[in-house]
Amino acid sequence: MPQLTPADLIPYDPFDGMRFGPTTCFLSGQPVGPDDTVPVFAEWLQARYHLAERPIQLLDQRTVQFRDLRLPASPAVRQRITELESRVEAAAVQGPAALRALGDDALFLWMGKMFYGIFITELLNEFEPLIKPKYPLAENAALVRRFQAFFQLLQGLRVPTEYADFVPGSVFVLEADAAEDVTPFEYDDDLNTLVFSIKLDKTVLVACLVDIGLIGQAMGKVYQDAQRPLHPVQVAEFKARVYYAAHLLHVVPDIYPRTPRAGDTQLVFDALIDDVTGAIFNPWENSAYTQTLAEMWQRWNISLADVVAKPAEPMSLLYDETGQPRVIQHWPTPII
């Protein structure tokens, strides 16, 4: 890799002048040509899971194909992204343990690139929407601030990056029990909370991309209990907990790049929560959580009425009545 100068280690800020578009590298701001692009979903993903012509419906109701989602990228950025994709591709063949071994920082960047590609596509479409979204992303000031913080952390795709005393996001790697797992690939996201999830055969990756690890800390016990093959219905419950926790997250971290000096070989970020005296999470509300859980469980015909049969204790398939991890081999199954 060419030697880096202090200028290379200054984060690019596309929000200064809203420099988003096909003629500018999305990570460096360098001018690029029409062929200087990378796919949002890597070509190996498209080939392995036959995604190229699969449609994606956007918020303004227009439809695009996976292969058409691309990001403008300079040659240097394309090389770094290609190297990361090669590492993830090799690990994905081996399964959850190999992907987990890549480390949260690498998985954060890999998932973050896909999330960015979807988010920016939606954002740019809002300037000329087919149908105006009910809640435009650009009009949500808190979301824009969250996205700006995330974009700084995504600079690790461009140059080697260190996150000083924090992790950029909470990353979870789960294993789906293959016995009743019939879906080789799927992805979903929540653009408003910067949560992204992707399934690769029996591996399910879930990440909150700008929480500096706060949800990972809050979910520590549940994640530890989930380090085993889970029935897909249990994976869905785990995802519901992460998605709802991201909704409750009350703080947006401030991200500060350190001033680079001659001889530095990486960009270093510090993170700070401005108001350390306030609540990190808003209060948990069973009514809101059960809505999220019921949506995740729709494919198994578990209704909201089932979920709230005991209003004070929402239905759980991860844990039994005594609070111990539950083993589910088949669904439906009697819940004792």
C-alpha cells in the first residue's frame, strides 16, 4: 500500500456541500468516471445467491435490481473494498465461526458499505421521488446526525483506521439451525436506526452501525446464550430485540478524528457521548417491543395476540418460563 500522508488521514466530509453523486468517490471525494464503481452487494454475493436480477423495492415504491445498486469509487478505494470482500467471501464458505473470527471491525465495514449504498440510494431518490415517502429521511435531523457519525466511522474502508477505546458498532454473528432453515439469503434493515442484518446460508449477521457498542453491552447476556445453533424463529426473536434496542437508543455519539501527523499509518477516532448524565436508552415498553416481535414472527404465523397472551411477560422462544435458554428443534412445537 502506498505510504499515507497526513492529508490522506483526514476524513472526507461529503456533507459539506452535499457532495453525493456518481462523479465523486463516495469515500474520498476524488473525481471518478462512469466505470469507477463498486457493487453495493458484492459480485460474489450476487453470484452465490442469484441476486443480480432480484428486485428491491425502495421507499418511494420504485423497484431496482441488486446488480444496479452501485457506488462511485476511486481505484484505491475499490482495491481496499475488493480485499475486504475476498476475506469475507472466504470466511462465509466456512460458516459462523470463521466470520466471527474476522473481528467486529471488519464485519462493521463490510455490512456498513451495504447499508450506506441502500441509504444513499433512498436519500438521493427523495430529490425526485416516484411517490413521496411518508417520513422523508432528509427531513429527520436526528437521523442525518446519526448518519454523519456513521459515515466518519466508515472511513475505515478507505484507509486503515483505529477506534480508540470503543467499537464502531454492535455486531452479532448467529448460527441458524439448518434443520428447518430454508432461506439461503436475505437482508433487512431499519434506515432510521442504522440497523442492518444479512443472512448467508446458516450464518446471520446483525449490526447496529453507530451505537459505539452500547447495544452489544446491553445484549451481552442474550448474545452469550445465543452462541449455539438457533431455530430460525429464535433468530427472529434475537433480531427483534436488537432492532427494538436500537429504537430505544437515546444518544448519538460524537466522533472525533485525531489530527494526523507525519509518519502516522492510520486514522484514529475517539468517541464521546455529550451528555453522560442522561439516559442512554429510553424506557422499555412492552407494547412497542411486542409489535416489533410480532412483525419478525409473521412468517411462522405467530400473531400479536399470541405474543401478548401474558401482557407483563411477552412471549419468548429464546428462553423458557424459568429464564433458561430454550432448545427448539421444530416449529410449531408445544411451548411448556
